[in-house]
Amino acid sequence: MNVHHPRYRWFVVFVFFGFMLLHQVDKLLVGPLTPKIIEEFGITKTQMGAVTTGALVVGTILYPLWGYLYDRFARSKLLALASFLWGATTWLSAIVRSYTGFMVTRASTGIDDSSYPGLYSLVADYFGPNMRSKIYGLLQLTAPIGYLLGMVLALMIAPSLGWGWRNVFYLTGGTGILLSVLIFFGVKEMPRGQAEPEFEGAQEMQKFEFNWAAARDVFKKRTMWFVFLQGFAGVFPWNVITYWFFTYLGEERGYDESGVLFTMAPVIIVLALGYLIGGAAGDWLFKRTPKGRIIVSSVGVFMGALFLFLAIRTPIEQTTTFLILMCFTAIFMPFSSPNVVSTVYDVVVPEVRSTAQSVEYFIENFGAAAAPLLAGIIADQTGSLATAILFICTIAWAACFVIYLGALFFIDKDHNDLRALMAKRAATN
């Protein structure tokens, strides 16, 4: 099919949705499998926190390298490589028999976790600015749905089949290898900048190539200063909730496996809706003001922190109230995610977007990689995962809210500068 055919770009979205969904299942399985892994290896929460932190550290270190490679070479082929690496490293983590070996091999799964900037950059060359947050919101549905599928796989399907946690990793690793073949042969590269409105109807595209001057200019965009700052704080809550919330429900709220499943399933479904609502709201408000995506993001972090605080403080016996408050938390939590990605592309030129996104993710994970370990330490010291979760999440989201307010002062100029540059390039194309 022709790469410019409308159906083909939705085929690409479908393939990327499958890649991200199954990758998230594999990545987020550690949460529901944590109690079984702790039991088998006889380790503490701090040691288990070190396992997940290790993968995050590896992914963080490699973000700048992946970003540079995505801006220099064919993003589709590199994504196929990332998928293969995901499958291979997951198999290795299932094979080892010692805690040290597991920690090392599970850390190696972080190699492919740096792949999303190239994916988002390629999608940006299939869809214009007014649709991007919705598309990113759709793709980011894979995180909550993957979490839910992982939970069902770990807590229901695997036990019913008599599988241990290792068999689950063999399954998810195999899907990564199969998907690498589909991406390699099925997804085609697009010229960088193809979907910018200034180039609409252009018969031929000027080739925009990575250059260090353009990369340095990213750091001159004041909007990006605030994007980087919020990134540092914003992922702390996600990593803490992802890796410790299952254990919190079981140990401190007294839920059995079915109770965890039937509590978290509706919360995760609502979380998925939050990506779509946040992305659609960001696009809708962006059409009216360049500030739109940041406004939606700031509302998300403020309301998410408020409802999480109320949920954690709810007495254990009030299970219905807890569930309702967690659903409210879930709908606001993902508002930032699709809008931050789009905001980067609203102010950065096409040839260095993967690099810019990778730097943002590097900064995100540089601090947040320590979140699972920090939560484990706080929980061991205080005897309460609730304290660890609440302390880290509320402080991080409050910081993000203040940072978003600062970004509102600069987004208009940086957005207009990019549009003026794109118009100048289109005139000489």
C-alpha cells in the first residue's frame, strides 16, 4: 500500500499500538508478579525495588543514543531492532536462576525501553499538529490496557495453566521477536516534516537531516526548559504506582488476588479513558490557543494528586469509596502524557524531534528511575507502603503543577517561531 494512502497511516498506528501494548504487558508484568518473585528469591522490598530501578537506569542512559540514532537513520528499522531486543532480553531474565542474574538480565530489558521517541516522531510525520494528541492518547492507551492484560495474565491465566512467572516471560518475550519481523517488513519510513501544515499538498519534500545546531537550539526554547523540569518530577508517581500498588493493596488493604483484580480492572479502564479524554481535550484547546495542551496537563496533575490523597486516606473498610476515588485519580493521571509529547513537537523542528523527546525522557527517568527503590526504602523504614506512595506522588505532582504554570508564559512565542520557520522552509521547498 502507498505510504501516503490514508489507510496506510492507520495501519501503522495499528502496528505501533500492538507493539506498545505487548511491550507494556511485558514491562508492567513485574508489578503483579512482584510477590512471587520476592518469594522465590527470598529478597526484601528494597532488593526488588533495585531490580526495577536497574531497568529504568539502563533505559535512561540509552535515551540520548536512541534519540540520536532515530534522527539520523530509518526509524522503522530501528524500531524493529528494539522489538527484537525486548524479546531476547525478556527470555534471558526468565532463564537465570539467581537473584543477581535476574537483577542483571531484567536491567538489560531497559535497552529497548528507549524506543518510543522514534515511534512518536514517525507518527508525527503521518499526522498533523491538530490530531497528534489524540493519536498519542490512543497509542498510550497501551499502558493501562497492557497493565490490565498483564494483571489478568499474571493473576488468572498463568495460575490456571499452572505457569510460574518464568513461563509468562517466555510468552511475552516471544511476542517481541514476532513483532520485530512485522515492523521490519510492514512499516515504511516517512520524510521528516511531511505532516506539517505548511507542506500540505507538496509534491516533493525537502530532506531535513539531523544537525547539531538544530539540536542545540532545542535548549534555547524556554518552553522546553519547563518540559524538562516537569519530566523530572512527573514520572515519580507513575513508577511508584506501577511497581508497588499491587503489593500495597494486598499487604496493607487486605485484598486477595481476586480483590486486587476486581479493584484495579475498573481503575485501569478509567485510566485508559483518561488518555483519550486528555488527548482530545488537549487538541481541542490547542486549536484555540497554543497554551491549550499545557492547561489540560496542569489540570490533570492537580486533580490526580487531590484524588489520590483522598483515596489513600480512605479507611480500609470503605472499599467502595476507595474504588470511586481511585477511578477519579485514574481519569486525571494521564492528561499530561499525550499533551507533553505533542508540546515538544509544537516547538521543535522535525529533524531533531526524536533527540528532543529522548532528552526529555532521559531527564524524566534520571530522577524517577530511583522511585521504586526510594519507595521500597521508605516502606521498609516506616512500615507503610501507603506512606511511601502518598509522600512521593503528592510532592511530585504538586511540583509539576507549578512548573506547568511557568510554561504558559513561553509556549506562544516558541510555537509561533516554529510555524514561521516551517512557512519559510515551505516557501523555498
